[in-house]
Amino acid sequence: MERKVGIIGVAYSKFGVRNDVNFNELAYESFKEAINSSNIDLKDISFLIVSNVGVWSSEPLPAVSLGEYLGLIGIGTLRVEAACASGSAAIKIAYDMIKSGEHEVIAVIGIEKMNESTTPIVVEMIGRAGNYFWEFENFGLTFPGYYALYATAYMNKYGAKEEDLCEVAIKNHYYGARNPKAHFQKEVTLEECMNSRYVAWPLKLYDCSPISDGSATVILASEDFIRKSGVKEPIWIRSIGASNDTSNLSKRENFLSLKATVEAADKAYKKANIDKDKLTKIFDVIEVHDCFTIAEILACEDLGLFKRGEGYKIIREKQTYIGGMIPVNLSGGLKAKGHPLGATGISMLVELVKQLKYEVEKQRQADIKNGLALAHNVGGTGHYAYVTILSR
Amino acid sequence: MERKVGIIGVAYSKFGVRNDVNFNELAYESFKEAINSSNIDLKDISFLIVSNVGVWSSEPLPAVSLGEYLGLIGIGTLRVEAACASGSAAIKIAYDMIKSGEHEVIAVIGIEKMNESTTPIVVEMIGRAGNYFWEFENFGLTFPGYYALYATAYMNKYGAKEEDLCEVAIKNHYYGARNPKAHFQKEVTLEECMNSRYVAWPLKLYDCSPISDGSATVILASEDFIRKSGVKEPIWIRSIGASNDTSNLSKRENFLSLKATVEAADKAYKKANIDKDKLTKIFDVIEVHDCFTIAEILACEDLGLFKRGEGYKIIREKQTYIGGMIPVNLSGGLKAKGHPLGATGISMLVELVKQLKYEVEKQRQADIKNGLALAHNVGGTGHYAYVTILSR
């Protein structure tokens, strides 16, 4: 009999440029709210997992300073890094650690304070999230450049246009405008998106997620603990799938799909006994990794929601808004909610837990029928992928 | 019924200044040997955990490049960091991940290539493994300085002398001289140690572990897998305990003990049903975290092997050599084997597995009676501590 693992407390901080707080204070913002919502005592926590990439921060060993600041001393702790998928990697190990019987309650905190660095440094460091020595240093490929390769290949194969990419930005800004914690809380028009300057053709400024500061906290607990402590409505983790891909993009078969996503999703569906032919009917709401607009289109196809080459058309028809085939990124996504790397994957779960519990703002609340949600988190350009399935 | 987790493959690379290999090649050196010794197929591995601090390396996201280089694609992967305890933290989560039933075989690789940086940068980055903003930047405390505070407090309280600290270096160099993979393979005399220059009084050059490059790999597997695959003599992980302490040393009660070690050991002993009154009779051999000579003395007392204030006397009497009360650091320890941060904790397990299987060089092979061994790995100045108990 497998031990079930539930989520009993969630929160994320205001995302954005957070020069108003220091590193520890930013973490505390989500930690405090998550602890309060969980109704546990700090002493119940036997392990702290910190998700942080942190190459731009002057705090190279964040778990040390956070442990003291948050009052989590005398427990186990470590930091996890899997590039932009660090948050989901942290959730994955916390899930396994509780399932193993070694722990009852684990706190997972994701944090990034990227605006301590300048934009060129951030661009350089994120660029290294691929193959550093060959493709980055020798060929000068940057992170937007990597995804631009995918965008052009997709457009060439399936006939998608720059306007179609912008449709993702328009939707995500629409919901970001309704999320008080989002980095950007304003809608954008097709014209604004199309007129924004190129970062790496065909990706324009409005196709790219921003450089954000933020933290997110999830408190996980065993079913035993949940029953004893009387938590009324936990959200359960049904399964987590993870995969990776080549460091060099030049070794990939094509630029039409992130294979790691396909594999991670397959593993997660299999473990949770999900029928892959009915995904849009099974899941009430999903969050996908839209670091660039093309990434959301690829994610929807790689997850198996839509057929190959159909994603951009379905998105254009507004089928990923509330009321459509399947609502995607009602938080605003990385695009508008923001993308503080270590916090991103964890904030996806925060968002989905609140969606499943009808706790988000009305204008961006999905209709919950089956009580099932999915989070998809990528590190690098499909170098890592994690898919997490939640249920009421 | 708990799932047992065994170690089926181990190796570490030659430690030292390894400008002869690049990052991936250094990892491969131990990975290949560990895979060969385990007799498994790469396809059996469903997760890769990389232990790496890496702030001095130009490879900021090592799990990506290692995954491709080692042929581990299509599986889950992430990086773990817990300062100098990163290796044990990686083992801890791999252990829990297999115990949970989510995985059968996991590869854990620790690697550090510190000599890519200059010594001043390494000293600065390691110095940050405490409280960066207050004690490091404002007070200028370096890593040797932190441990010097402990050394002077201990000497003042218990009457230990600089010569007593040197006894640890003499023993560890004695065994390092008999370990072909050690960074330093030469013995040192009391005179040489006492005449070496001060780094942070009373710690001299020969009281300090070196800046090393190296990698270490451990392959862990479930009991189910081990039985099916016919591995004849796995070594089992009996328990792992972990704890942390304040970021600021100024918030510690005293400088006579690393509380995190005491707590981590207590947790490990409790889980493994170890009688704390008979430790030196129970364990055949142990590896402790001797980043500085004083750290080995503190470790022996904090683990409960010797009474408070007695450690340095017992070590002076050569009771931690083979044939004494309990053999400690027969690998040469961090002091002589070397200390490539991310690899250190994993190399301790490699060493102990080989000791328990009578596979090390004769001159440094412990007498194995009960088949029990213990590894103690510290991050920072007791900011993290992990204690791992192994058995035949």
C-alpha cells in the first residue's frame, strides 16, 4: 500500500522587481502565508528543500541563511537545482522523501532574486542553461536564440505566423492582469505584441517571459499526518514524471517538440492511470512552461492535449481560455505572472492547488469538474522536464 | 515492510589537481568504474543525481552536460547542493527516492573541479558557506577562521595543544600515503606540521584540507532489483540522519561542538537501533569530515565515540589507527585524500563500502567484525551535517 502525499499549505510572494526586500524577506513572504494556510507548527517540519538557481545572487548557499531566518534549525536541509525546472525537481524529491516513510512534513521553498544582477549577466547565465562550451560560447546561442530555433522550425512546418505566437502572450497577459501577484498586471493587444522589438527573430519582447524576483512555498505532508492533524481539504499529488534530453541542441532529432516533455508526461500519465486520449476532458486546468510563447504551443502538443501542428490554431480560437477545451496558464504563466527560476515550478503548484480549491480571483477561476490538474515545468530548452499531476 | 536500499557500485577518481581532464571526463572516471563494478546496464538507471557546489566552475548547470556525456538521457535528473555536505545530501535523497518505490536504480555522482578557479576565489566562495552578509563580508571571517574559533575554544577548555591537532594530520597523511587515489600520498612528521605556516591561528597549512578536483559515484538500488539482478554482496544503507544549525556562528551556544553533528548522529543511531554506549565496539571503521584537524577531533566527540574533551588524548594515543579503539579516516580523510566538495560525501561511502568488502589496499584495510561503518559529512561550519550508517 503506497503512502499518499498531500499538499497542505501553499503561497507565492508578489512576483516582479523586488528591490524592496532582501533574499530572506522575499522567501518569508510566501513561507509565512503557506505555513498559516497549513495550520501546522514549525516543529512538524523535518526537512527544508530550497529550490534556487542563484548564480546571479551574492547568496551562494541559500539553504543556510534561509534555515536560520525562517526558524528551521535542527532539521535536514539542502538545495536543489535543475535550471528553470528546479521548483518541480524540489517537489519531486520532497514527494519521494515523504512517500518513503522517512518524513511526515517537508517545506519546499523556491526563490530567485534575479534583479540583483544586470540584464546582460542574467542573459549570459541563462544562456549557459544549454551546452555552455560548444553552443553558447562558440556559437553565441542565447536562451531566446534557442527557442527561436524551435519557433522558426514550427512556423516553417505548420504555417504558424508571428501573430499566432502573440496569441499566447495576449491570453497570458489577460489572466496576469487579473492576478494581483503577477509581475505584469496589464493586458496587451495583438498590435502591441506585433510592434514590440525583436529579441531573437521571430521572438519579440512580448514573446519572452521577464526577469523576475519572487518566492513560492509548498508544504507537503503524508496522509497519516494529514488525517491526524485534521487538515480538511488537502490536494493530493497523484504522480510526477521527469525526463531529460541532450545538452547540445544540435543532437536533437528535430526542433518541433521537446522530447523530455513527451517522456515526462508519459511517465506521469502512466503512474496516475490517465487516459491519454481524453486529456482535455480529464484535466480541469493546467499550467505549462511558457518561458517563450512558442514554448506554450509546443507544451500543449508535447503533453498530448492537441495534435501536432494543431496547437497554434486551437490557441488562436481561444480554446485555452476559461470555457474553452482546456484552460491553460490562468495565473498569467511565466509570461505575465513572471519567472523567478527557482520559484516558478513551485508557484505552478500553488496556483493549481488554489484553482482546485476555488481560491483564486473569480475572473480567472476555472470550472472544476474532475478535480484534476497538471503542471508542466521545463529546465533549459527541454534539458529537463517535470510533469506533476494533482487531484482533489 | 520497509524497502531496503543497497549500494551496488562505487568508485572515486584520482583526487588532486586535475588539469589533465575536463569536467565531464573527470565525472566519467568514477562513473565508468562504478558502473562496471555494479554490473548493471545504463538503462536500469531511472534517475541521475549530481552533487556539485560549482560556484567556481564555468559549468553552472552540470547535470545537463553530464547527462549527455554519460549517456543518461530520457531519465530524471537534478543537482543537489548542501555546501561541503552536498554528497551526503545527494545520497540521502537517492535513498529516500528508492525507498519510496518510485525508483529501482539511481546513480549519484559528486564532482568538483575547484582548481579551475584561483585560490583567492576559492577561499572567498568557501568563506561564503557561512553567513555571507554579516560574518563574512562585515567581519571578514574566512572558512579557516571559522574553524580556528572552534580550535581555540577547544584548546582553551580542554588543554589541547597545536601538537595534538597535528596528530590528526599525521594519521591522515599516513593513510593517504597508502591510498593511490589520494591527493597527497606522502607522510608528514610532527615537525613538518608544526613548522608549516599559519593560515588562521592556531590552524597551520598542515591542519587544512587542500583544494582538490575529483569525482565519486555511487549506484544505489532497491532490494528487489538487487535480488533479481543477482548482485552477490551489496552493502546496505541502514539509516541516514541530517540536521542543520544557525547560519551565524555568533548565534551558537558554544564553539566546543557542532550541534548539527550531534543531532544528525542521534537520528541515524535511532533509526538503525544503534546502542550509543557501545559505538566504538559496534562500528568497524568510520570516515569523518576533517576539513581541518580540529574538525576530526570535534567529530569524534560529537558522534559520541569519545567523551567531551577526551578526543585529542585518544587520538594522540593512536587509538584511531587500525588496531586502535576505532579506525578513523583510513582513506586519508579530507586532509590527505582531498576535498573536492561535491564529491567528498560520496567518496566517504565509496571508501566504506570497499572497507566492508575488504577491497582497499592491505596497509589501510580495517578489520571487519560487525560489518558496520559510519560516514559523517559536514557542510560549512556545522551548518549542515549528515550521518550515514552502512552494513554488510
